[in-house]
Amino acid sequence: TLFRSKMKKVFNLIVETADSMNTYLEQQFTNDVKTRSIEMKDVALRYTTDIISSVAFGIQVNSFDPKTMQFFQKAQKGLQLTVFRMIQIGFMFFFPKFAQLIAGKMLGSSTDYFRKVFWNSMDNREMTKVKRGDLIDSLIDLKNEKQENDFKFEGDVLVSQAGIFFIAGRESSVTTICYTLYELAKQPEIQKRAREEIHEKLKEHGWTYDAFQNMKYLNQIISETLRLYPPAPLIDRVCVEDYKIPGTKVVIEKGTPVYVALCGLHQDPRYYPDPLRYDPDRFSDENKENIKQCTYMPF
């Protein structure tokens, strides 16, 4: 019940940020413009940026308004994938012990900007005592709790929580949104069924967390998107003890990095018949119990 209560508060923040996207899309398709093309990845990037700025940094921005795009522009610049950035990521994956030698700032050249935004939000929240149900509230509670002598939850340790939320949540959400829309565009029958369910649940519950929770088919669609297009294509782990793979002579030695390619797992015909077919009904109440444990591991 505590988790549900917190999710409801965060959901309300998401609904608030959706208004600016709705306004933007309505402007793109006025009565004077019957048909036109828009870049959905750009729309999704702006939308997720607004959500994360609200949930993780505690501020409301409008990335669809040219007058208030600074946060979005800093995010684009900070997360730009350069050659050096790719080398850093490679070291973190394959040579974690040496990664610190070439470690850079989490959000690149925009790190100082986001650090300032974060602390302004934290300081203002502690002073006003306003509660929004976002990450800032949770971090303030943790910061004020009694902490062990060898660990202090302060400084950049706090900032990094919002930073990780931003890095991990933004591109993964955009990828999922875009591939979902891509599949719905290809398959109008699935799109029609999803739209009918959405209208039905909104009419029944309004724009609420409960409405979304009752959109079973929409959740099946998202689950199927994550199966075919996992936004984090690899799961990386480190072996903690020597392990012999059952039925083989292969021994994974302690300390060995292990990588699991999710596309190979999610598209294995042993677990998913006709694996390349986009079929949300794989995740219906009747069928999802047939999914073998540990064969579906989306982001």
C-alpha cells in the first residue's frame, strides 16, 4: 500500500507534464494541416525530459516551449555520445577496475548545471517543507535519517541519485515509446484494440493511476515491445564463485564478467513460438503463466 501510494503521487506528476506535450501535438495537427510528419523520437525525448525533471529534480519545465528549453538543451548536450564517451563506457563494461582512470562526469559538460539545479531544488524544498512525492522528498528523508559513521548520504552521493535516474530512465523510455508506436502503426488492429481500451478505462476512472493499472492490453503491448526491443540489450554480472554450467564442461571462474544478450534470450523459439511476431497476447492473463522463469528480463 505504501508503494501504491507513492506511485500514485508520481503518476500525478506525470499527468501534469503530459499537458504540454498534448498542446504541442494539437498544434502540429490543426484544421489547416491535414497531414504532416513529425519526429516522434524528438517528441518522446522532450516528454521524458519533462517527466524526469519533475520526478527526479523536483522542477517543472516545458521542453516543448522554445522559451523554456534550457533544461532540455543541457540534457541533450550532456548525454551526447562522443568517441571519448564510448571509450569510457567500454572501459566500464569490460575493464571496471580501470574505469576510474578515465572516468568523466556523469552528465558530461552539463554536470555542473544539473548539480546546481539539484541543490537549488533540495535547498528550496528543505526550506519550504513542501511535499510533492518525488525523488527529492525521498532523498531529503534519507539525508536526515541517522547514518552510519562510514557512510554519509550527502554531496554528490545525493546528486548522483537524480543523475542515474535521468541517465537510466530517459533513453530507455524513449526507445520503448518509439518502438511501441512503430509496431502500432504497422498493426492497425492492435492499435484499434488498445485505443478502445484506453477510452473505456479513462471514461470509467478518469486520468488516474487506477485507470492505467486497469489497462491490461496496453500493459501487454508494452511488455511485448520490451521483449522484442529491450532498451538495455545486455545484462552484465560478475561471477562470485567458480560455476560449472550444467550439462557442459565449461567452468566460469570467479571474477569473470558475464554478459547475457537479451535479444537472443527474448527471441529464442524454445521460449517464444514465432518469436519475431509482435503479439501482445503472449502476456495476457491466460498466457503469461506459461512464460518460463528468467526468459523474460526487460530493462
